[in-house]
Amino acid sequence: MRISELSRRSGAPVTTLKYYLRERLVHEGERRSGNQTDYDESHVQRVRLVRALLDTGGLSIAAARRVLATLDADDRSMADTFEAAQHAMTDGRAHHEASDAARRRVAALAGAQGWRTTPDNPGLDLAARVLDDFAAIGYEPSDAYLDAYAAAADRIARADLAALTDRESPALAAELMVVGTVVGDALIAGLRRLAHQEATAELFPTTGDAHAAPAGHATHATQRKDLP
């Protein structure tokens, strides 16, 4: 297919496709005579993958390139691919160094869950920096608060890994593992915001028609506006 057809199939404008090619996020097509280049289904799949990493996952071009490199490596096991992808998503980001106290608390939390982790797992510093940020505003999360987060994370991680068994090949499973890690963070954030609205309505109820209706349903107030 020509680049115009690749654009139609992938949903990405031609200018975006050319940018992806220049940034080596998408592999080159097959050169034909003159200036013609042919692309195939692998390019369609790759463009969709890149858009998921950049648009939904919010990765930078450099981070997306590192993540894609882990998928393109032929000599990695599933565990190695997952580990490399986790590091690729965090390496190069500007951040403050986590305190030793916060790191110890996160490590203790992981240990209490029975998780078999390594000291270089990027999640350790990421979670520890969150605790430091809480401390900066004078808040110290309780053990119950952190236990709730850990329990939710454990269920989500197991759901992520269970989904891999539905893929037809190790390559597709590795792709889902990497993409799921990136866009899964966005999924968690979106669902958490919806749950926050529901929990807020329960804990801090309002009067009248100010309540939000369940997702996908109009409020009573909205329904009344539609009446003649």
C-alpha cells in the first residue's frame, strides 16, 4: 500500500506518518522505482502501536523509541522484555531523588504483599517519590491507605498478566505486555477519576439535582431541559 492508504488504515495523517518515519518509530517501507514506497500490514500495526504509546500513554518520542526497541529485540524473554520496558518508560525523566525513608516504607509495603521484587525496579523510586511529595504538603499516608493501593495494584497486575494468555503468539503477548503497561496507567487514572466522583457523592452528598447520574445516563436536570 502507498502512504496515503497507510494513513487511511491507521488513522494517522500523512504528515504524522512521515514524522514517525524520520524519528525511527516506524520501520521503512519497501522502496520501489522512483520515489514510490510500499507499506504493509506491519506498518499499520506499528503506527497504531506508536499512537497508543504517544497519545494515550503520554510517552515522549525518546521514551517511545526505547520502549519499541525492547519489542524489536529478538533475544529477550518475556520477563526481560517487561523489565526493559519498565525501565525504558522511566529512564531519562527529570525527577528528584527519593528519600531513604520513603524507599524503605515502599519496600516494606511490597514485602508485606509477598511481592518478589528487585531493588532496581523503577516502581520503588516512583512510589517513594510520591510519598515524599505527600510529606512535602504535610500528609503522611496511613498503613491502611497504602495497603488499599497495594491490594488494588496486585489485582490489576494479575489481570494484566492473565490477558497475555489470550494472545496468539509470544510476539503479540510481548506487545500487549508493553503497551498494557503504558496505556494501563492511563486506564487506571481514568477509572479512578470516575470512582472518585462516586465516592465523593457518597461521602459528601448534595441536595437537589446536583448529583451526577451513572455514566452513560442523563441527570434529572438534563432530562427536564429536554422536555417541551
